[in-house]
Amino acid sequence: MATRRTLLFFSLAAIIGLSILAFFWFKPKITPTARLHAEQEIYSVLLADKNIGGEEINPILDHTTLGEFQESASKKNFQIAIVGLPALKRETFVDFQENNKESYPIKDFLPPTNNDPLINPDDNEQIWWVSFSRIGLNSSLTQALVIAELYAACQNGVCEYGTGNFILLHQVDGKWTIQEYLQIWRMHPT
């Protein structure tokens, strides 16, 4: 009798363990097409947001920014982000980290209707510009995290003023909206 109970217990534990493993193994992954569509929608929302760049957002830095949040400090950075953005899911932050290991041409992710000029500040004497990181998404495509950086009073790629913000977005009824901002850096002349 005790042997049957032990066998039943281990069989049940194995079934539960395999179920948990299967859940994580077959967890839905974001397809490249779904990711691109979501990123284009989110960048459209960001480009229309007057809180990021004032009256209009242009020009845009021609490559995505990596920000200060690299993989080597992911635990510390997640703690900073989670304190300032309590609704942020770890899954979204991990995807953000994965997408921002290198810089990409931003035009590949902007909506096709975007007409904002793209610049390389090293080749241009712009007074100001805005830059965006790649977007981190959760697997159900209902939460997104991005960094937006605004630089001002710039000459030859060197700026006197700037600010960087985490922006947390969520999707409700098929529409992306900005949920929270978290300032992560600010630069003033000394």
C-alpha cells in the first residue's frame, strides 16, 4: 500500500513537473511580423506624443539608442525600473534588454508613413534631436518598454542639455497608449 502511494505521488509530481516544463517550453513567442507591426504602432504613438519632443519630433537620430541599460547590470536596472514603473513586467524588461544589445537603423522599425527627417549628429549641425531605443514587448503584446532621449543645444554631436526617459506603454482594445514615464537621466550645462 505504501509503495502504491509513493508510486502515485511520484507519478503525479512527474506529470505536474512535465506540465510546467511544457508551459515554459511552448510559451508563445512573438513572430517577427507581429513584432514589427507592434513596433510601428508604438513608434507612431511616441512620435505623436508632445511630452517627448515638444511641439514636433524631428529630427530623429538615424540609429536606435542603447541607453545606459546593458545586460551586465540587468538585475540592478530591473530594480530601478520596477521601482519607478511598478506595472512593468519582468518579461517586458528582459525582451527590452535582448532587443537593445546593439544599435539598429531606426527607419527599419518606423511606420511607413513617417516623414520625420533622420540624422546622424556627427555629420550634422542640428540644434536638437530625439532618439529612441528598440522596444521591449511582453509575449502577449500588451505591454511595451522604450527609452526616448531628447538632446538640445548640440553642435557636432556634443550637446549641452538632454534627458532620457523610460516610457511604459500598454495595449487596450487594440490601441497602444502611454501608461508611465520614468526619467532615468538628465544633463544640464555646468
